[in-house]
Amino acid sequence: MEKDNDRRIWCFMLPVLVAIFVIRVLYVLYWTGKPIGSSKTHSLRTLIVLGSGGHTAEMLSIMNVLQNDIYTPRIYVAAATDNMSLKKARVLEESLMHQGENSGRKMIEAAQFIQIYRSREVGQSYITSVGTTLIAMAHALWLTLKIRPQVIICNGPGTCIPLCASAFLFKLLGLGWSHIFYVESIARLKKKFRRAHYVGCLM
Amino acid sequence: MDGAENGEHSRKMVFVTVGTTCFDALVKTVDSQQVREELSRKGYTDLLIQMGRGSYMPSKVSGEDEPLTVDYFTFSPSIADYLKSASLIISHAGSGSIFETLRLGKPLIVVVNEDLMDNHQSELAEELAERKHLFYARPQTLHQTIQDMSPESLIPYSPGNPMPVVRLMNKFLGFPTD
């Protein structure tokens, strides 16, 4: 009798739970693509995911003209195996600081630099990348929890997938909302995305 | 263009870069007799190779009387100075090195790494070659490209503008767009 009861409860509960989950996913997906009419906040915690080489160059060309007072504080993330990208970002941030001081504005040190485990190296096989992706995912969840980004800007799949996935998970669970901007690389010419806005070249 | 023509002892340097990748096929090719002869026939006097994570070691050649001196190193924090002093750049298809070179207005041959898994890089090099901003080669055809190329035929690249992207983001987030 007990077992029968249990089963009956689950027969009822499971569809309800699934339905709640599906509704939540649809709700989040619906609001994810929606622009905000006018912003309620003055500044947004911004996570900038740096890829390697050309990806970093493109991203820094954006950071160079981004309104620093809106997108602040800025947290730069790069792969643990990437020694160059964070250095370049630091150089850029320092030069922006100088510009700000010269123009008479008072600037505060608003940038942080963090390294993350990478899900896949260029040239790594798909089989071994399953394991490394799991480690990267765990690290990304931890970083998302710590940083709680409101805006994520990324342009390189390798490092940004775990971070964007955990940011989306946070949205699903209602732990924090973030706007993710994916900026396509100039190197991707043939495959066009229907929902993307094509407004020009970064390089 | 870069004043390398004046004087008897003027040097013309070819700089080869593979970025942070491992691209032995390219290093091997530029180190081959065929390519080295072609380069010195074209008037180049020095060959400097940035070989990255590759394991193939090119043979060093130095000396006053050599038609083409050869030297190499693995990494450098910035390749900007090498690019600036070079008369010709032979690069892997990474968009970082491509645009850094194009912005300096230097003649560029891009060699595509055919061993890479998802080679969206070759698309970029092909497109830019079609628009005559650079020359495009595979490791096997590099010597042919060097033989056939005329750097004067290249069209200077005008850099893009990141402002529209930023404006789009601001608009989305409800901030003023200017």
C-alpha cells in the first residue's frame, strides 16, 4: 500500500515539476533576448571573456571605446594557459586610466583580472575535451557565484561557453540576471546568424 | 617603402610568425632549400622565424657572405618590433597577426595550417586575399607564391570601427547611445 501511494504521488508530482521547469526555461528565454527600455542602474558589473590572439585584439578594440562609467567594475577573464591576453588588457586599462586622469576626471581602479581553466585547447581532440570541459564548468560556476556579473561580453567559444552556461543556469535558478553579448569574430565569414545584428567590423 | 633599398649593405628581413600555435609544417617549409633560394632571389637578406610551440628546429645560418641569414626564437611578448622592421611577413592564419601586419601596411603572405580541427581561420585569409590585402598560400605552395607575388599589387587595409557594436549594447541595456 505504502509503495503504491508513493508511486501515485510521484505520478502526480513529476509532470508538475517538469511543467514548472519548462515554464521557467521559456520565461527566461523570452526575457533573455529583450532589450531594456531604460536602465534603472548607473553601473553594471561587467565580465569580459578574452579568447586568444585575434579574439583578444577584437575584444580590446571594443573595450577601448566602451563607456567606462557604465560598465564598471570590469572583470577580465582569460584561459589559465593564456599568458598574453590579461597582460594586454592590463595595459589597455592603465592607458584608459591615464586618459581619464588627463581629462580631469577622477578614476578609480575598476578592473580585475582572473584566469580560468580552459575547456579545450586549439587542436585538442574532442574525446579528451569532455573531461577538461567538466573541470572548466565547475570553475566557471564558482566564478559566476563570486562575481555575479550583470553583463557578459565574449567573442571566443573556447573560454566563454562554460561561463555563459553557468550564467544562464543562474538565471534559470533565479540567482541573478545577466545580459550576455556575443560578438562574432571577424574570422567567421561564411556562417551568418539570422538573429545576430551585423553592424560592422571590429578590426 | 621602408627605405631598405638605399645603401649597399641594406638588409631586407623576412619575418615568419606562427603566434602561440604549433605549426611545424610552416617552419619546415620556410627552412627548405627551395623557399630560402626563392627569398634570396627576391632580394631578401635575412630570415627570422618565430616558431611558437613547434618542435621542428630550423637550421641557423649566419655570416656576412651568406645570401640569406636564418635565425629563430620561440616566443616574444610583442612581435610589433619585428613586424615593423620586416620587409615581408609570412604568418599563420591567426587574425591577431594578420590585422597587426595589415595595419602596418606591410606585405603579407598568410599560410594556412591544414591540421587544425575547425579551420574557420582559412575563411578570413581567403577573403582578405580575394580583396587583395594579402597573399594566401598553403605550406606546399609557399615557394610558388613567393615566386609569383608582387607586393605592389596589394591594396592597403582600412581598419574597422567598434563604435556601432558599443552603441548597440548601450541601446539594449537602456543607456544613451552617444
